Amino acid sequence: MKKVYHLSTCSTCQRIIKELGIGKEFIYQDIKKEAITPEQIDEMKAMAGSYEALFSRVAMKYKALGLKDKQLSDQDYRNYILEEYTFLKRPVFVIDGKIFIGNSPKNVAAVKEAIS
């Protein structure tokens, strides 16, 4: 299975998808229009090793909710991602049982290698 969790309104997500040249071989899930389910986040966690690895600390609400000053558990990270889509580090690519999280150049290069 090849899937990408992204935001259609995020220019970074769109740039990366375009740069990778991926098409209809991927299932696209716009996380703003189609919320992540508990099953999906649990599946991602199983591949990533923790919910924290999926959590974005650059989300606007991270500072607004004062989360930077709190000690969060793995369950807290899970709950925040399920409550607010912006807490998912994006884009997330799932390619044949492997997960690639975020938009770092290293991660994009790893996705490019996985799909070639």
C-alpha cells in the first residue's frame, strides 16, 4: 500500500508531492477533510515507534495551548493529533509497511528512494 497523509492547502506538502512526481499509485488523504482515525494513528505509531515521532511541535496551537511547558505522555500526543489535525507532522508517507514522517530534505530523499 502507498498512502500519503497531507493537507491540500499546505504549500510544503504540495511542493513535496510534486517534487516526488507521485500520482495515482498513492492513496491521498487530506487530513483536514478526512480526519485521521484512531486505527490509522495507531497503525502509524506501530511503524514510527511512538506517537511523539508523529507530533509536530511547530503547529500554531502547540504554543497557544502552552504545550511546550508541559510534560506530555505518548497518550497525550495521540490524543492531541486526533483532536487537531495540525498536530500531525506532515506529510506522512506510508510505503509498503514503512513510514516517512515530515518534510526534512533527508526524509524527502528517503521517500524518493523508496518509490524508485
